[in-house]
Amino acid sequence: MPQLLTGATVIDGLGGDPVPRGSVLIDGERIADADVRGPARDADLVDLSGLTLLPGLIDAHVHLGHSSESRAILNMELSVAERAADIFRTLRQTVEAGFTAVRDCGGIDHGVLRTVGRGLVPGPRIWASASPLVQCGGHGHLGSPFLPPDETFHFRVRGLTAVGRISDGSDEVRKAARECFRQGASFLKMAVTGGVVSIADSLDDTQFTIEEIATAVTEARARHTYVTVHAHNVAGIHNAVKAGVECVEHGTGIDEETAAMMAAGNVSLVPTLSIAQVLTENFEQHGLPPQIRERVGDTMQGMTDGLLAAREAGVPVGSGSDLIGPNQNRRGLEIALKAKILGAREAIMSATSVNASIMRVADRIGSIEAGKYADLVAVDFDPLAEPELFDNPDRVVLVMKGGTIIKDTRK
């Protein structure tokens, strides 16, 4: 039977003014009417009086496969069962925090997608890159430097987790990209600079040549999809934009020239402020090598400066948390942090309609409109006045995914 959600203040995710005491009609897994006038016949009533209803939130930069302590994984201390349990716990936490869709930027294999898709474990809709493409010794090349490069794959569990695919030269990039799609990837992720969680590079390093990046772009376009790149300096971003990528992750240090270049190339940006904040506050809980602490440094300010430059140039700015480790229960922190920079309305849009557009799924999710999936969340606070409360998943009191209520803690 159709469901009529009534009484809530409705925020559509598109930047429109909130609608008090709005009503949304759900028929099956889709929104049938986002602006119901008067009572609906033959519909179950869901009373959301006193709450605010929003589109299901989207985290466009997650690492579900990195849901265990990093050091324990690298030291081969965890069983496959424990790693799977950690991933399933993170999936549940994510959707119950109101994130009904995620873009996984490296770490899970197609078995996780199938498990959630079949309803065997609760979780969000997932678009995944499978194995990120990395160069030998670059960001994402895990493991001790005293091991041969191929030993990286000892950390991979087929059907469950994926690790960086080492690819040197265009031929290896081409083969690795095709293997990613065999693993169930819906887009490609590539590291074109050094990273924070790295042991053999610097944030100032560039990685992959323009030709190598362009090879990945060619393979993605052949599959009617795109490449996004991990990038922490402008030289790497310039290389990636010249090669034809569609999105930049992190974007530390983007300046006016780089932002203009991105805008001209229709390249989006997904800053990840949350991981910088969390690593600053609780580095020890992640089980990372101590030398990585120094790399966190000024990445928060660098990403903030970059997103402001990008916004000024008209670059779409999305929202991603980049959380890793066993405690990924603060995805809403990203909205809270962005609200301080962009304002609450834009921060909410970044985590709904803008992310959906970046992910090429705006026809399905990201806003409260007729025809979209009925992925909706209700919170017990005013998101425009108190966006910092997104950092508390308990304030998300109702979550609906595809017309099915999967969390309901209304009093």
C-alpha cells in the first residue's frame, strides 16, 4: 500500500526553501508525489510532525573495505570472518546514520555489493571503484617496502576486499582498469599524487603520467563511466584534468588557476574534511604508522582553501568523509564542517543533489522529487539552524531506503 509521509518540514536537497508541514507520497520504492495537497486515499500514514525530512544523504568518498584496524590487516592478524564482520557493521552504521547511498573509492569487491543488493545485510546503495589504480611505491601501495610489490595482494580477499592495483605504464593501467570493471566497478579511482596514509611518497609528489591517466580515462569512457583522482597538489590535478578525468578527491591547495582549469573541463571536486579532523583528534585509534601523523598537518586548511577557490570558479563541490578504520560512525561530520565554510544550505546540497550529479545518478537519488527512489531521512532538529547535529547519528530518527523503513526511533 502507498505511504504518505506527513507533518514534517521538507528540505528537497535542491536548495529550495523548507516547506512546513509537507506531505510526500511513496508508492512502492519510488516517490509518487513530492507535494501532496490534501489527504491521499488508501495510503498508510507516517506521522513526522516536529521533524525535518530530507533526501537520503550521500557520502561520495568512503572506504568500506577498510573497516578494520589498518595495522592489524597489514600484519595479517585478522581472519576473513572478522574483516567481513567489520565491513557489515560499517554498512549498518552508515545507513542508520542517514546515508542511504555511498561512493566507495577503493576497498571492496563485488561480493559486498551483491550482499547488500540481495538484502542479506543492511546497508546503503553502493557505487564502487573496486581496486584503486596506484603506481609502484605510490599512494595506495600497501605493505612493507621489504616485500616484493606483488605481496600487496596478500591483503586482498576476493569477493570481499580490494587493494590498490599496481600499474606502471599504459599497458598495465589498461589491464588494471579492465580488471576493476570485472570486480564490479562502476567508475575508476586513481591516485595521481602522494597521500596522507602513505609510507613511500610525499604530498608534493605527482604520480602517473598524463598518458597513463588518459589510458584509464579511455577505458572508463568505453564503459560509459568516468575516472576520479586522489590529489593533494595542483601539479597532479593539472595532469589529471589534461588527461580528461571528471572528478578530483581532496583537492588540497587548489588555487585560482587550477579551479578555472577544472571549471573549463567540467571537473568536480569532493573535499574530505572529516578524515583530517578525525585523524587530528584520534590518530591512535586508526592503528596507522606513527610517521603518518606528521602528514595530516595542514591538509584541513589546504582543502578548505581549495574548495573555496573551486566554488568561486563554479566547480561543483560535493561531500565525502574518507573515514577509515573500525569507527566510521561520524559521516555527518562532513556536513557539519562544510556548513561552517559554505553555509548549511549548500552543505546539505553537497551531500544530496550535488553528490548525485557527480556520481551520475541524479535521475535516481539526491532530491525529494517525483520519480526518484524513496530514499529519505527524518531528523529531530533544524538542519539549517543546527547543522552541527548531523555529526550525531542518533539525531537521525527515521531512515527509508527504496520505500522501506529501516530505522525508526521516533518517540
